[in-house]
Amino acid sequence: MDGLHNTAALLTVIQTCKAQGKSVIDFFRQALIDPSSISLIPILT
């Protein structure tokens, strides 16, 4: 089941990026470069 959990987590990130208009590739690239600098939590203004 661990593989299914990982797949679900990746698909959630992909769908969240798409919903927020963010590039999925750029998000994962930045996550690899500097994990502390990224967030999928929207900033409310």
C-alpha cells in the first residue's frame, strides 16, 4: 500500500498546482533545490 500512498500524494500535489495555476515542473524543481522555500498553501489577501 505504500506505493499507492505515494502515488496519491504526488497526484494531490499535481492537482493542487494546476488548481493554483502553478507549473508542476517548476514546483518539483524548486522542491529539490530548496524544500523550505515552497508551499502549496495559498496566501490569502
